[in-house]
Amino acid sequence: MKLRALHRDDWIYVAPFVCFLLAGWLSGLSWVETIEWKTLDWRTQLRAEHGQPSPDERILVVGIGDRSTKNIEPWPFRRAYHAQLQRLIGYERPKVLVWDIIYGNRVDVNGQPLDAASDADFTATTNYLVEQNIPAVFAAVTFAAPTGDDPAALGVTQPLDQVKGDHHRIYGDDFLEMPFPGLRESGHMGSVDAPRGAGGVVRRLPMVVRVGERVLPSLTLQAVMRYWQLSSEDVVVELGESIRLGGAAGGRRIPIDEAGMMLINYRYEPMQPGQELGTEIPTVEYFDLLIDLHQKHVVAAPDARDPVPLRDRILLIGEFATDSGATPRSSLTPLVYLHANALHNILQSDYVVPVPVGWVWAVAVAVGLLGTLVVKRAAVGLAIAFTLGVVAIYGGSAQWAWNTGNWWLPVVAPVSGFLLLQFMLIARRVMTEQRAKAEIRGMFGTYLSPVVVQQMVDAEMTPALGGVTEEITAYFSDIQSFSAFAEILRAEQLVELLNDYLTVCTDLIQEERGTLDKYIGDAVVAMFGAPLRLDDHAYRACAAALRVQARLDGLRQEWIDAGDKWPELVRQMRTRIGLNTGECMIGNMGSRTRFSYTMMGDDVNLAARMESGAKSWGVFVMVTEATRRAAEAQGDRAMLFRALGEIRVKGRRQPVPIHELVGWEDEVDEIQKSGLAVFAEGMDHYRAQRWDDALRCFEESEGAERFHPRRDPGVASNPSMVYQTIIRNLQAAPPGPDWDGVYTMRSK
């Protein structure tokens, strides 16, 4: 038998294996995994929009949201309120009460309890619930550093001893922040550790955690253990397999990985007003529940509104405002819903089912070989239609599998391998029909931002007026007392100075992925988060501000080293920076014949007020509360902020909390940190109108200020000195009874 000689096109039959092998290798890369997770998030959102089972009616979330904090008191509440709620809840006979809040020891500087009476009430009502056979579960969290709590003093909580596998792979740490001892005596506890995964989204929740050499249940696992009244002997942990629940749970299994984490089948978000019952997890405000229970059981009002049914339910109490994070369905969800969804998964055995990857790759290679035959003979248009059709069918199948059976089909790697294969085959066809295409000539690249030029090319349209609303962080900076520079410098010196300074500012802003808006003389206006969206735009803006200030220190030294070339004013040059985060109008603004890519809006103006207001407060980087919160939530390296109170800027009626961006936390020395603590104490006295105590604190913190007029050239004041002046003025002319502590700026 004579074998056919190999043809030069025979390589295309090997291409499917090569492409899918490459795709399989790429699937292990972190950025590919991130995209895969994102596709699963999209499937989760689509599933929620097109119908899914109702949440387990045994679960009820009690949320401490804006309504509660406005009607009771600012968070955190006194624990006496929690004690009162627990006592009233006892009348309704829920199955389990779960607090997704850490109630640690609160002591003053002398080690004495801050509110011993409230803690005692909280402890007493916890004991009361247990006596009524209503177990209470409290939150704890692992720490690498000592917390002051003895990890061995667990109270009634039992470690899990039946653990099979490598204990050291379990998620956890050496120390634990626990509820205060009174709660531990009768209330159980569970870990609320919720490590963020790709994209900052919490998808895997530890069901068990390691604390030193001990293994403890999570808040979710502890809740189901209390629900079914299980002891530690009823729980068997097989790392990489499952947690088996015996006793009344009837051998129920919870799938976990080698680290003891469960992949949450995240279905439900908080129920919104007007939503149909059964579509999301029922939620009631803490304040409303407290009032309804009080009216029913204490006042016994005949027209009292019936509280939401609690009998035999698992109540999850969590705080909404600050304890929030990204979930597969939302960029900002109260994290108590992680535990609510995990509880639903366990109660309903509603778990994610990964499809074996071997099956996926076998089907992918078979379809790839079919595609090779199609593309080899078909026209380019048909080949493209075949490619898009296969991708659409696979994507639809992945969505159907997720909707109907929780089957998780990987999408990114198989589709990428198939697209790579089709790209190679179609490219081969195109190259045989057409040798080359005309290149796009970047005529405007010299004049416009490369990012804007690329957007024009991708959109295949000429630029036009208009914009979109985006959340960004606006950046304004200005040289302190720059008008004096123009009086003492020659024109060529002024140009050289500005070029050096603006180059440094622009380079650092762009290195942090910011977009330069414009120069206004010596002022730099920039934005972070547009035109390219940045999830960490506030953090990057703050980082750019710190880097600019640090580089300016170096420029000043260079000007000093230059001898007599630069006058003293230049060698003392400092810049002030203002930042604000919020929704702004971003786009092409101007006339129909000449326009620029810029930002507009009230939040932009507020950023400018931060820059100008920094002078009044003796700081060099001033940010709003919105920027501080966003930066602290987004970044990996901690920054240190100092609260400067609230101001009412010109043109705005609502007060704005302001902060100084002090620096990177690991670079601020202990003396300065101590001074900041004293300053914060002074602010508390100031708001309480204890003028003498406040003045004493600010006089003490003045010595620890990083910048001081008597020590640092170019520095005129600092926050401690500013508040001393404010307080002396208030002592001379005391405010009225409606004084709210807000300082009104008289100028822009």
C-alpha cells in the first residue's frame, strides 16, 4: 500500500490540538482565571434576571442600614440596643440568631470597659436566648498579629477535631479576634473571614478556618450546626472533598476545596422595595424590627403592626454601610448576604457543579476538527458565520447549564482555543485572497492623546460633542504662591521651572494611569477613571499625589544644589493638591469645530475646592470623604488619612467631610502617628465644645506635625495651628446652640 505524500496544508489538521493545548496552558494563568470568573459572574446575573428558585424561606436578613443609623444613632450602636432586640426576639421563637458583627472588647486607655452596663445587658440577653433554646452565633475573624484575645478561650464553641487532610492548607492565621468573654460564655462563634478573589469579588467562603493548630467553623457552618443542634463530633471535614454533617442534618455534605472553602452558588441580593416576594432574600431594617417588636410585646398597642415572621427562621443580622464588598451580582453588596447565600446553598443542597474538564476539551477538539473542514473549503463569510455560531451555541449552552443545574462550564479557555484556531484558518484564507491591507495612518497622533486617537480609530467615526456620566476621581494641583514667582524670575527661567515641574507631575499622573485634562498656568488638572475605566481610580489618584509630593522634595534639593541659579522662593516651592471622587460628565466639550476631552460637574468643582481649601487648613493634599473611603477600599498598600472635620464650601449648602492625605502608613513615623491620635482626640473635644481640652490637644499635636513654619521652609501653618486659632475665636465669641461644628469657607 502506497502512502500519500504529506501536503503543505496538512498542518491545519494538527492545528486544533495545538490551539487547544495552548488554551489549556493559558487557562492556568491568573489573568485568564480572572476573566473566567467574570464570565461566571455574568451568567449569575443573567440567571437572576430570567428566573430562579425562591430563596429558602427559613432565612431572614436584618440589616443595619441608613434607616437604622438615622433613627437610632450613628453606627456603631450602643450594645444596649442589641440586648433589647435580643430580648424581644426571644418572644418570637426564631431557630437561630446570627450576628455578622464582631463584638470585641471595648476598653479605654486605662483598660477599663467603655460601656460595661451595655455589655452586661448584651450578655444577659444572650443567656436568656440560650435558656429559651434559641442559640446565638457571633462573628470572629482571624489575624496574623495578636489581638489580645486568647485563642484557647473559646467559651462554648468547640474546635472541629475530625479533619482529614493537611491542616496547614486551611485558610486562617495564628490569632483570632473574638466576641468579648461574656458573649462567649453562652453564645457560639464562627469566622467571618471572606477573602476576595479575582477582581476583588468574594466567591469562595471558608467553611472552616485554622487558628494556630485548631480548626474552627465559619459563621455559616456554625449557624447550620446550631440549626440542626450538632456538636463537633457530628461534623467530619474532608479537605478537598466535603464537610459531612451527621445528626439531625442526616449526612448532608458541603463541597469544599483543599483550603476548606466552599464556592458560593451566589443567587440572591437584598430585596428592594416593590420587588416581588420570593425573588430575593427577605430583608428587614434593624430599626423597623426593633420598633415592631417593641410595639407588640412592650407597648401592646392594639393597632401595632405585626413584625415580619421570625418563628423557626435563621436570623442574620449585619451592618450595611461599611461592611460591604463586591459579589458576583453587584459591585457593592452588604457582606452578610455572602452568609445568607451560603446558608441557602447548604439548606437546599444548591451547590455549584463543575463540569469535568476532560469532557469539555474532548468536545472542543471534535468541534475544532469540524471547523477545520468547514473553513478549509467555505468562503470567508461562511467561515466567520460558522465561528460566531459555534461560540454563540457554546455560550448559550453554558448559560443554560448554569441556569438549570448549577453546572459550571468553563468558557474562556475553550472559546479562546477555538477562536485562535478559527483566526489562523480564516487568516490563511484571507491572505490567499488579499495580500495586505492599507495601514491606518495616525495623522492626529501628534496633537491628540493616544488614548483618544485609539478610541476614534476603534469607533470608526469622527469625534463629536457629547459625553457620558462616569465615576472618576478629579485631581487639581497648584503651586503655592506662584504669582510671586513671576515677579522675581526672568521669562526663560519661569518657562524652564514650569517645564521641569509640569513634566514631573504629568509623568507621575500618567504612570498611575491618570489622564491629563489641561494645564492652567501652573495648575495641573487631571482625572483618574476616564476615558479608561479604573476600578481603583481613587487609590491611584492618592498614590499620584503622594508621588508628586515626594518627587517635589527631590526637585527642591536639585534647585538647592544648583547654587545661586534659583532664588530662595523657588527652593522653597511647594504644591497643594485636591482630590474628590464622584460622578462627573466626561467627554468632548466645546464648540462644534473645536473641542477637547475634559470633565465637568459639581464633583469636579468640589475637587478644585479641596485644592484651594488646603491652604486654609495648612495641608498639602486634601481629599473628600468619598475619595478616602474609595482609596481605602481599593488599594493594597495602606494610606494614612487625617480627618479635618467638615466644611461648607462656597457654592454648596451641604457640609463636606475633609481629610488630609498624610502619606503611606508604613512610612509615617510613630511620633507623627502619636500626634495624629492626639489631634483626633482634640477633634472630639472640639465637636463637643470642650474648648480648653481641645486647645490642649492641638497644642500638644502641633509638636508632632510633619510640617511646621518654624522648621520647614515654605510652610505657613498646619492643622494643629489652624484649629488653635479657630478655637480661640470660638472662645472669644461662643457659637449659638445650633452650632454643628461645620466650618464655612468664605472663598473659593
